[in-house]
Amino acid sequence: MPNLSIIPASAVMDRDLTPTQLRVLCAIGIHTDKLGGNVWASVRTMAGEAGVAERTFQAACAALVERGYLRITDRPGRTNLYQVVLEPTLHGPPQQLVHPTPAIADAPKRPQGTTQHNEAREVTASLLEIYPERPEEVPFAAALKVVTAALKGGAESSQLWQAASRYHTHCQINRTEPQYVKSFLRFFGPDGFWKSYQVQTVHGRTRAEWVASGQDGTKWDRLLAGEPYEEVMAG
């Protein structure tokens, strides 16, 4: 067995990941190439390496896909193809340096508008890479326009990326033909279709994670609706 596991550092620092989910990600990371891909080991093999049941392994994979750390390609008649996502900056804001090096500290600061524009370009490129295949190519300028509008409207880059990742998984599971995949421009456009694919959490946990920990799912629903935590937990 290899003595290394390739996973993004952001996953190690993500407090919303459960220990089981992190172990599963590490087990998958044992089998990746240097870019985090080409994992075709069986569920039984990787579940055994993670020390969990196969059903638990699959549930953890679903959560990792939702959080953007994992991609799964369905291959009918064969084992699925897994890829660990190694773009940690997509899961949240970049880590700030407490003590910047002189080269960074002395570098001229770019105008805020330039920084935002560069971020939008990076996010757009990443979204186009993981978005489900369509018959026609999406013009980058048009894609950049709708992504920029979404970011200016208050969306976070991680939310957009997770929505695209979940939609990608949805299309794979349902074997959606490319011509029936919703267009990129409409998905991220003014109608906000992407919002229906957001990962909803309460106190850092999805409903599935909440129930898996032994909590009552109806309490998660009440908390999501805005009821005070003390009243919900006392009920």
C-alpha cells in the first residue's frame, strides 16, 4: 500500500467535515495520481481502508461531493471513477498570512476592482471545467458576465462551485443527455436556478449529517426555518 494520501489541505482544516468523511477522503486519496484523479478502486476496498461499512463509505462520498472535495464519474458495468478535488481556494476565502513575507508586503496593491475581476475569471474557469457537458461551447465572456453578476449579488464562490458540482452529480446519476442539460448561462443567470443546488447546513451540518449523529431531523428543519436554538432543543 502507498505511504501517501493526496487530499487538499483545506479538507484537513474544514471543521464541518466529520472524522468519518475525512477518513474516507484519505482512503480515496491513497489511490490517486499526482493530480488527484484516476481512482477506480472498489467501494469494498476503500471502505475497508477507511475502516467503515460500505454504506457509510457511500454516504460520506455523497457529503464530500456536496462540499466540493470529490467528483464521481458513473461507469455502468464497471467501478465508478473517483477524483479528489485539489483546488482548496474554491471551498472558501483564501487563508490570510499573519506575517507576510517582505516580497508580498512590499508588492504594490492592485485596485479592488482588478482583484474582484481576477477572482471572477478564476471562478468562471473552474465552473466551466466541472459543469455538465452541453452540445455547444459556452463563450467565456458570456459565462464570466453571469458569474460576476452572481458574485456581486452576494453569492460566494464556494456556493457556486458546490451548486455546479451537485448539478454535475445529478446529471450523472440520472444519465442526463447533453442536450437536456440546463445551459450554463441559465443555471447561473438572474433566475438563480443554481440556488436550488446549494448545500443547506445548520450549525455546520447537513440534514443527513444531523440525522446520522442521532439527532431528530424535524429539529434541523425547525432550526433551518429560523426557530431559536434553545426552544428547538428543549422541545
